[in-house]
Amino acid sequence: MIEQLGISQETIDGLYADGISLAVEVALRIIAAAFVYFIGRFIVKKLLNFIKKTLEKREDTPSLNDFLLGFAKVMLFSALFIAVAVTLGIDATSFLAIFGAAGLAIGLALQGSLSNFAGGILILAFKPFRVGHVIVAQGHTGTVARVQILYTHLMTFDNKEVIIPNGTLANNDIVNMSTQETRRAELNVGVAYGTNIKQAKEIILNIFENDPRALKDPAPFVALNNFGDSSLDMVVRVWAKSADMWPMYFAGMEAINTEFEKHGIEIPFPQRVVHNMKAEAEAESK
């Protein structure tokens, strides 16, 4: 039968030997790939455990820690997958081309999200603010409730939640009112023209010098600041611990009003004099 087909015994023996050789080569590649997979998986797990323990020492950035751990996991297992494929004889260039094309497509589709993602990484890495800090950003003032990879959540003082994209936060001004231990309160107080400015200043200074929340260094400062339309305007600057600043401010404003009333010092309000020209003309003609 074989002879009728025109195939010699030598050709058959050659094909048989090539088949055996190919089968052995494939088997060896599979065994090597399995060896690379199990050894590589063991190494990846060890590396991930090391990264996790290292990140757990940074308890102040849980969102960044979770992201970094997940990113490391994806990258390490991707590298392991490519190593197994190369061991099996598959060209790694094909995988790199596929990953590159997929990355480009995803990047174009998620430009806004990637901007927020990059902003989140910057915020979590450089920490311009932390959870619990009071900040002013994008026209909103509130306490930082959560810092996530894409968004930062603020709770305003009237208990509204404001969600701000991290890309916007990372590229605009942020006022952090919680980084310093002390802050300066600035009060603007107006008194009527003719008021004894020296007496008014002594009253204000006495109020804050006797307030335990007001710091002695720098000392409270009061000065005439402006000649207003209806008042002599004074500026009052007092330093306090950050937690005491607003309670001291409100108590000080109330105390100033009370003391001014006791000493007969008038706090003016805008007034307008309206003339009835017709009535005045008629009165003059009589």
C-alpha cells in the first residue's frame, strides 16, 4: 500500500523521527512552561506579600495602598504570563503589540478619567491634604471625608457632600486650614465718628487679653484701618490655636458689642438723608 502511494520507507522513517522529535520538544516546552509558571507564581506571591506588608506601614494612605497593591498584582502576573508564553515558544512581540494597542484605545476612551486618576495618585502621594483636614477648593469649604483614586469627598459644615474630581484638585489652588497649629482671626469693627479711638482700642484689647484662647505671642493687635462713609473702621488681629479660632472669634464679637454698649460707644449703620425738594421749596415760599 505504501509502495503504491510512492512513499518510500525511508521517508516514513524520517517523518516518524521528526514527529517523535517534535513531540519531545513540545513536551519539554510544556514541562518548562509549567515549571516557569509554578516557580513564577511562588515568586509573585512572595513579592506581593512583601509589597503588602511594606504598604501596611503607611496607614495614612489606604486608598493609595490598595491601588498600588492591585497595580503590582496586575503587572507581576502579566509578566508571568508573558514568560510562560515565551517558554512555550510564542513570540513576545505579539503580546507587546496587543497590550500597546489596547492601552492606546483605553487611554483615548478614558481621557477624563485618566486625568482624575493621575490627579488622585499625585494627591495620595504628595498629600496636600488628608482625611479630616478642612480645606477650601473649587469654591467649597469642608472637611475631607474620603480621598479616592478618582474623586475626593468633602463634607461641608451644613452636612452636604461635595464630590470633586481629583484631576481638577491637582491642577488648581487648595487652601488647607488644618496644617498649622495656630491661625489668626481678623475682626473688622466700626465705631461712630467722634468716638474716642484710644478707649475703643483699650476695650477690645482687654477683651482678648483676658480670653484664655487668645495667644499672648503674637499679642492681640488693634489699629484704625479706614475712614469709612459712616464709621471709623478698626482691624483686630488675634492669634489662637486652630481649634479655638472660630469659638474665640464669635465670643469676641459678642463681647465687643456688649462692652461698647456699656461704655456708650456707638456702632454705626449706614444712613441716608433724603430731601424733598418740592416740599422745601413750598415751605420757603410761604
